[in-house]
Amino acid sequence: MRWLALPCVLLAAGSAGAQSPNGVRTLDPPGAIKAEGTWSLGVRAGDFVFVAGMQGVDPVTNKLVPDPEGRIRQAFLNIRHIAQSEGASLQDCVRLTIYVSDLSKVAPLVDKVQAELWGKPPYPPRTMVEVRRLFDDDIVEIDSVFYAPSKR
């Protein structure tokens, strides 16, 4: 068996805008969904913004959007909201990892919504993976990374 060592940054749990000793800052912008539990919506680490895996949760109701296409759109909008709070746009996305419950049904919807929101190429590098189950038996969760230089 091989073990993979990954670097880890510890942040103060439950505090909006907490900062680690190395300057990694948690993100909790106004109008975003509410992070409940042991996770943060995102962090800024230097010139990069890492956004947590996002589902299609409506920030007003904090519930999943019922319509599949609308849910996927809301997941991307949640990501965009967090990225924009740090001065990044969707065009500044440098990596997407998309987890779906059913590739044949969900992937075409992801493609459609992503094309609408980006408007035109270039699109970020992307991996889409079918998984056995997502939180709340959802159909999609989108993980993203943005390049957003602190000093522009």
C-alpha cells in the first residue's frame, strides 16, 4: 500500500475571514450560501482562490434548486459569487473538477450551462467524473480554482 502525503493548512474553524499564520484566508462573502459544518466556502492562498465543491444550493433558501439544469447553473453561480468576491471572473478559472451522479444525463447539462455562463472559449481545464453518490443525493458538485493576483 502506498501513502500519499498532501500539504495541509489548518484554519480557525467557524470564523469568517480567519487567516492562517502563512496568510491563507478563509472566504465567506455576503450573499453566499452558508457553510455548515467543518468546511469553508473557499480560501485565498497568495494569488489563488480555491472554492469548495459547490452544489446548486439557493443562497436565499439554503436548499437545493429543484430543476436539474437550474441546479447546475446555481452551482456555477455560487462559484462565480465567491470568485468575484476576490476579484476573479469565470475566465480566471484555472481548474474545474465536476462530480456527477450520472454522466450520460448530467454531462450534457453541465456543458450547456458552462457554455452559457462562460459565453465563449477559452474554457478552463476540466475533469468530469461519475461518482456513486454525492452529498444530499445530489446530481452535481463542482470544485474550482481561480487565479486572482492580489496586486493587479
